[in-house]
Amino acid sequence: MKQFSFEKLNVWQKSKTLAVNIYTITGKFPEVERFGLISQIRRCSISVASNIAEGTGRNSANDKARFTEIAYSSLIELLSQRVIAYDLNFIIKDVYELTRKDIEEISRMLNALRKSQLN
């Protein structure tokens, strides 16, 4: 089976793993948040990996970098929502800190990817 270029990127692999983890974590949120915070957190977590993948399909370096920027923005949105979920006691401190660590690592990787795309 063919492996596409985005599947080879460590940043995409880590983003995909983060999205899967987010789905598991948000599955434990209160049911009342199903169409609120759960939906929003899940959408932006998937957006990170999706925009990385979509960017690899673009031809110009500027287009590739733009999708990497969008992935980064979704990641920062995810961080904000994780902080709110933590403040609402929907997640415990250990889970919050682990997720935050993953987000920080992916953000560094996205910044490096964007710089390489523009050079």
C-alpha cells in the first residue's frame, strides 16, 4: 500500500495520535457538553492533522506554509479549550499536563516545518 508524503511526517503522526487521544479524553466529559466543548475540541484536534495533510497536496511553498499556519492556529485553539476544560474540572491535572506537553511539542514541529517550507 502506498504511503503518502504527509503520513511520513513526524508532526502529522504526532498530530494524529493527539486527535485520537482527544477523542478518548473527551468521551469522559459530561454528556451536556456533547454539542459544545466536546464537539469543538474534537473538530480542532482533527483540523491540525488534516491541514498538515492538505498542505502537502499543494504545489507552492507559500500554499504549503499557509496550511501549516492553519494547523498551528487549530493547535492553539485546542490548547485554549483544554485550559477551559481543565478549569471546569472535566480533565484531571495529569491528563491536562500530558496533553499540554504534546501540544507544545507539535507547535515547535509546526514552526520548524513552516520555516522549511518557506526556505
